[in-house]
Amino acid sequence: MPRSTEIRPQPVKSKSRRTILKAGGALFVSVVTPLPALASQILAVRVWPSDDYTRVTLENDSDLKVTHFVVKDPERLVVDIEGIDLNSTLKDLVAKIQPNDPYIKQVRVGQNRPSVVRLVFDLKDEIKPQVFTLAPVGEYKYRFVIDLYPAAPPDPIAALIQKGEWNKEPPATPPLAQAPAPKPDPVPLAEIKPQPDDKSDRNPRVVTEEPRMQLTRMITIALYPGHGGEDPGATGARGNREKDVVLSIAKRLKRKIEQYPNMRVMLTRDADFFVPLGQRVVKARKVQADLFVSIHADAFVQPTARGSSVFALSEKGASSTAARWLANKENSADLIGGVNIKTHDRQLASVLLDLSTTAQINDSLRVGNAVLKEIGGINKLHKGAVEQAGFAVLKAPDIPSILIETAFISNPEEEAKLTDERYQDQMADAILTGIRNYFAKNPPLAKNKLT
């Protein structure tokens, strides 16, 4: 009996120890073994339709793995997104496709399999999709972008002809005196020749041994309203966005230019969508532009900054610290707007190289000074002369190019001006007058007729 009594407690202690060890082991495994990863969340969906292309953007809280393929007869684009579950935000994409979208009939969204959502875009025509992701930048987190480009891109000249905005031949006698203008010219623009003794305004590209011929063709202006789509540009204290303000000014300027039968104009964007850097210059070249004008509304870290400015490209460096800061800000806009780096073509590569000639920069400075002089009549100038910096958008080697900062949208008083229709109209008048004064002294050389 005593022996058995001594033995009984032993198994109880052993069992207790095993229980504790087993529980401790389970706790250790739960600590070192990672928990199942949470699915990524779609935070927002946005759709930017335009004649050029339609962009669909999905903003999310982490980088996504995506696959896509095209299905024929009928045309469809299928996109599979891994690591997410269908949520209400993603379902909202269906309602964001408008009936007038140039490329998308409708979109279907569903949970294809666990942690994989499938998007099926029913298309109106054959497209060339670009599907890519963007790292966080500015106020955006990770973005997954679907760009639907037409298989046969529209020709800018054909588009203008279709809209009735492109006359192949100038009128025999341009009735400029009858067209409404901010300031009447003493003689029609097409009949003005440069003064032989005016060396300061002589175009460096023109051989001066022979008199320059009279203007016998249209003057073509390409206007780029800054930013657009995913890139709002600067935002004022009242919530007004640069991309909206400058588009309004550009449309007013376009209507004023169209009043002259020997001038025509192309907007690189006529709605709220983003135009990548390379496409802006490609469009201007395709319509054989004589001048490229980029229109912006400035912003600075201090709300007291004010005034209008005009910029041209610099071969050597910025003319001021502010000009360098602004150029860096504008050049980074492509990252915010969203550019597919993998598809940068040779055209864009050539644009990004500093191929601009001294003659092009000289011409840009001349037209910039003419415009700045007129703008100074309606608003205070931030600087009294045309500034220069390394703006990528101005690096078209064969087209004089200027960038106009119409006012500081970060300044409350000037933000109010920029949203005022009267000021927008005055700004458009001033820009047009400056452009016309430049071409009166520097008529463009004749080009081959359009075929």
C-alpha cells in the first residue's frame, strides 16, 4: 500500500508537464507562423473617356498582380486581378461607364475564383490595350491603369477636317480687318514683311540675302491646357483645380483664333483627360504647328506669390531658382498623370533628349516677349522678362514653344481672377494679340501643302 501510494502522484505530474509543453508549443507555432495575408482593397475607381483613348484607373492599398488578354468576335478585354475580393467600390465601375464612351460598351465585374476578380470590357471597336501599375506618388496610392487605345489611331488633321476646323487653302485675300480682334492690325497679317533693318527680330533660320516671301499659308497654333485626368495640377484654397481653369482659358483662346480665316488651332486636349508628354508634341508636329503654347496656372508654397509669367526652354540651365523649381514640378506631372514607362517609343525618347536648336529657343523667346508684353496689361507680372528652364514639354526642336503661367492659383486673390470669366477672356485676348504681333514681324516660312 505505501508503495502504491508513492507511485500515484507521478503520472499526474507527468501529464501536467506534457499538457504545459504541448500548450507552449502551440503558442510558439502561432507566434512564428505568419497569419494569412489580408486581401488588398480597391480604394477608388475612375474612368477618363476621350477621343484619343479611354483610361480606367483602380487605386488600391498595395501593388497588384494583373493578367489580361483580348477576345475577338465580339471584341472584349479580359483583366484578372489577383489578391483581391470583390467589394462595393469595384462594383461601382459598372456605373461609371457612360453610353458615349468611344471605346467601351459596358464592363462586367465578378469574383472569378477565390482572391481573383475578373473585369470583362465589352468594346465598341478593336483596341490596343496598355495595362500597367503605378507606384504611389503625390496624393495617390498604388494605381492599376488600363488604357484602351484605338487599333487605328485618329489622325489629328483628319479630325480637324471632319469638325470643319481645317481649311487646306488660305483665302485669296484674308479679310482680317473684318474679323473681331483685340487690337486691329494696320495691315493684314498675311501682307506684312519683316523690316530689313530690324535685326533684333530677324529669324535666325532665314537666309537674309533674299527678301522673305509673303505669307501664303495658314498659321497653325497648338494649344496644350496643362494637366488633366489623373493629374489635377495645382489646387487653390477654394478648391479650384488648375486643369479646369486652364482648359477654360484654352477653349476661349481657341474660339478667338478661329475668328481669323488665316489662322487655325488644335487643342491637345479638349476635355478632362491626361495627354502624355510624347503625345503632346506628336500631335503638334502632325498638324504642322508653327507655335506650341502650354497654358498653366502657377502655384507656390507661399500664398502671397502672385503674377503672370512666360517661360521658354533653356539650353544651359534655369534663369532663376523659381524657374528651376517650376520646371521640376511640371516635369514630374507625367508621374502623377500616369505614364506607361515600358511603352515609351522612339518619338518620346527623342523629345526627352535636348535636341532643341538655338534658333528654336530664340524664336520662343521672341514670341514669349510679345505675349508677356500683352499679359502685363491685364495682370501684374511675376517677372518682367521671359524666364527659361528645362521644361520637357518645350523640347520640340522644330517648333517655337512657350509656357504661360496665367496667374498663381495658390494666391486667393488670383484664384478668384482665374475663375472669373472676364479675366479668362482678357487673358485669351492678350495671348492672341501677342501671338499675332510676333507673326506680323516673323512670318513663318512656306511649308509643303497638305495632301
